[in-house]
Amino acid sequence: MTLKTLASAVFFLALLAALASVPFFAGEYAVTLMIGMTGYVVLATAWGLFSGPTRYVSLATVAFFGIGAYTVSVLSEVLPYILVLVAAGLVGLAVALVVGLATLRLAGVYFVIFSFGLAELVRQLVTWYEVNITGTLGRYIFLPVTPEGIYWQLLALAAATLLFSWAIGRSRLGLALKVIGDDEVVASHCGINIAGVKLALFSISAVIITLVGAIQAPRWTYIEPSIVFNPTTSFLTLIMALLGGADRLWGPLLGAIPLFLLFEWLSANFPNHYPIILGLIFIAIVFVLPKGVLAAVENLTSRRTSAKGSAAGVEAVQ
């Protein structure tokens, strides 16, 4: 382990400990705010784990988020909480494998359309089942989980997701993903199992997103399809990941934190205009920062370095 890696690990652990201590001195509103922010950090990072290197734009985030929440609502009265979370992850994995096997051969706009349709399909299926089979539209969740407990679980999941993303980026799998994202034809000629690599990362990303929904489910006490399958969740996750840079380790996190705070302020002060403002922000990010803030900073830094090098060369010649 190099000195730089050791210093990074110490900083990461210190930051994690500081964040974990927030509920001990912060008020109820601050804890609620941290739950929402941490949840979107995990969602954006998990989204970027698959979509960043492969460049597959997925709008199915809310489908897996809602599956996690509804699994908790169905099983919370018959299984211990930890087993409910395990069951939610397994359900998310099963759905991801089925969906991935059927759709990951699609590309471009076709995958975007399908992923959006998947979220709506799942919502309609859950609604139909609730209305026609159970005779109800929503469910109550009574679990002895405090807001502090939810926050700590999400924080642990965020740390695990970042560490996993870091490990993937340094592995052969991460290199294979970059080649696939650049050119799938080249990747196939290199002997990379394109379908297998994409399916593995898509499934892992989906399981993490499912767990976010499962962990946050006790927050609402009462849930129904319109709450946990709200398509806004997918669009917010997408915007946050793109702002920071979906193909960077810290990019989704750097995009999620400021945008979450901004969206909270906008929804509280401009509730009637919030969707319009959200759309304008999305358009601005796509046109102004198509590769994210981190990529823009790196490009600016490299230009300044090149300019200084050129100036130094000119002075040396003179």
C-alpha cells in the first residue's frame, strides 16, 4: 500500500466517522435531510457504476427502488428485518437478471425507452395486483427502525458502494467496461464477454438501488405505488450522476449533494414550477457540462498546464 493510498483510506474513514456522528448533535430535520441526501448519493453512485463506463442511459432506477420498498411492506410482518433486506436484494437481483438478459443487447435510445417503460410497467403491475388481488392500494409498514438507524444503514451502503466502485475501476472488469463503452465491436474482438460483463454490473447496480428503497421504506409508514414508483426519482438520479461525472468515482457524489439541496429548496419555495425548473437544469447540464464537473475541471487544468508549458518554451527559446 502506497503512502497516498494510506492517506486516502485514513481520510475516508475519518469522514465516514464524522458523518456517522451527525445524529448525535443534529436535530430531527437535519437527520431527515441527511437521509434523503445519502440515499441519492447511493442511487447516483450505483447508477454510475453501470451507466458511467458503458454509457447506457437507464431510467429504470425507480423500478428497482420501488421493488425494494414494496418487498419490505409485504414481508415486514412475517420476517425479521435483516431477512427482509436480504429478500429485497434477491428480488431485485432476480428482476435485474431477467431484464438484463432480455434488454442489454439493445443500445442507444432503444435502451432508454425500454428502461423508462420498465419502470411504468412495474408500477402498473403492482397497482393492478394491489387493487384486484389484495383489495387495497397501499400498505402500512410498522418496523422498529428509527430515522437514525435508516441514516446509518444508508451511510454504510454508500461507503460499500464507493469502495466497490473503486475496486471495479482498478480491476480487469473495469477495464473491460471502458472498452465496451468506447466501442463494443473492438471489445468483442478483444475476447471480452460483453453480455456477461454488462449483465453483472447491471445486476449489481440494481441490487444496490433496490436496497436503497428497502432501507428507506420505513420512513413513510404508509406506501403506495405513486409514492415509491415516482419517475422523478429516476430523473433526479440521472441528473445528479451526469452533473458530477458518471464515469468518475466521486462524480455522482459531487453531483448528488448540491443538486439534492437545490431541489429541496426549489420544491419548498417553488412547488408549482419545480418540474419546469428541473427540466431546465437537466437541459443546461447536458449542453454546458456533458461530461460532468470533474471532467470540465480536468480539461481546464490541462489547458492551463499546456499554456504555461508553451509560455515557458517560448521564453527558453528567446
